Amino acid sequence: MLRLFSPLVAVFLWLTAAQAFAAPITVTDATGQTVSLKDLPKRIVSLSPHATELMFAAGGGDRLVATSSFSDYPEAAKELPVIGGYNSISVESIIALHPDLVLFWPTGNNPDIETQLNNFGIPVYHSELRSIGDIASELRNLGALSGSDQGAKVADELLTGWNELEATYGKKKTVPVFLEVWNNPLKTLNGDHMVSQLFRVCGAENIFADAPMLVPTISREEVIARKPHIILEGDHGDRLTTDTLYQEWKLFDSIPAVQNKAVYSLDGGILLRPTPRILQGARAFCEKADQARTLM
């Protein structure tokens, strides 16, 4: 009996496998938008540095055909064509590349770009990350879109490392920290930005977490009043070193961070960019927070 039906079973299994192979790929991004594709995308355009880096981390860097300005990691990203800045990209330049997926950054890219891409029927994936969990989910999504399990592995490593840091530093005495993202006018980031989560995992607290805007403009008087024990800047290699940042603040010696010389410039690529390298940034900052904690 089994021998008679074995050809039918073989045909059934073959059809099932074929249907599975042809099944659409569906992922849900961090904004809740569902993206469905008939097959793995072979030509992907990234419109932000973090999405570019995440594609490489997830094992899909070879599917990128273009990136945006400042897509500088890993080294291979620098070899890709650059189609413009965050919000100065022409849709014509994207269409000319015949992409089958575009990684769009809702808060960084011009919304008209997405509208026009939709009009041309080009699939758009939203890359908008506000937490470590978002990074992990994005890595898994981009890995799935690349046909690679590397994204899931990197996501697991990120979460494991993050949990280890939280267990080590998270319950220690809270260190107030001021993050400077620009000095003229003076700007910082509020509690909605992922960097505040990084601070908390190290047992520190963003002194402007309660600001109503994501990137508020503040005064030095407000910084003085909130008495940070760390002053931090995420340097992108074109503005400040730790010494020059200290020189900027040294006259305001009523601030505990200035008194204790707890004024630091860290690599903005690992501190502020939502990619797996944020774990490196967290480790570096946790060490600084521990040093400042001993002086409180």
C-alpha cells in the first residue's frame, strides 16, 4: 500500500516545497507597517546610515545598490554609490537604480520621497528605531529579507550583552548626565531618544529626559541648574575631542561634571546610531558613569 502511494506522496511534498519557496516574504517594521514581497529583494536602496549598517550586520550588505550620505560603516558601505543626504534625495535617482525595496527613515527623510515611491509601486520599509528591542527586531527582519540567519544571531548577541550590562550597572547609584549634540545653539536629546535607554542601562539618567521635543534647544543656565555629574558629547569626528569639550565648559565650574572633569567625548557612531555597535557605546559609557559615580 505504501509502495503504491509513494509517488503521490513525493508529488505532494514537491508541490508543498514549491509553494513554500514561492510564498511571499512578510515582515512588520518598528512603525507597525507590514511589507510583503514576492521574493527576496536583490536591489535595495538605503536612505539612512543606520539602515545601511543594519543591512550589513544582518547579512544583506551585498543586496545594497546605493546609500545616503554618512553611510560610513562598515568599510564596504563607503564603496557604494551615494544618492544624497537624508532629506535631499531625488526620487528620480532612486528609480534609476530599479530597486525592489527602499529602506526609508520616517523622521529623517523627506516624506514626499515615500509618497512618490508608493506612486511608482516601489516597496518601502520604515526604519525607525527607538529602543534596543527595535534594533533586535530590525536585524531579524532585514536578515529575513536577505535570506540570512545572521540578523537573528546578531540580535541575540545584542540583547544578551545588553542584559549583562543592565545586571552589572543598572541598579547602581544614579548618575545625572547631560548630552550635548550641538553647541551653538546648545542642543540635547530628550527621553524618547534611544540614548536615554543607554544611560539607564548604565545606571545614569538624562537630565533633559522630560523635554517636550526630541531635540530641544536649551540654555547653559538650565544645564547648570540641573547639576549633571557627566557632560557627554557624541562626536562624529568633525567637531570635538574630550579636551576641547572640557575647554568649552570649564568656566561653568559650579557644575559637578566640570568640577570633577567628568566631561567626555565618545564616538557618535557607537553612542547615537541605532545599530548593534550601540553595545560598544554602552560599554564605554558605563565605564565613564562608574568613574563619575565614585566622585558623587
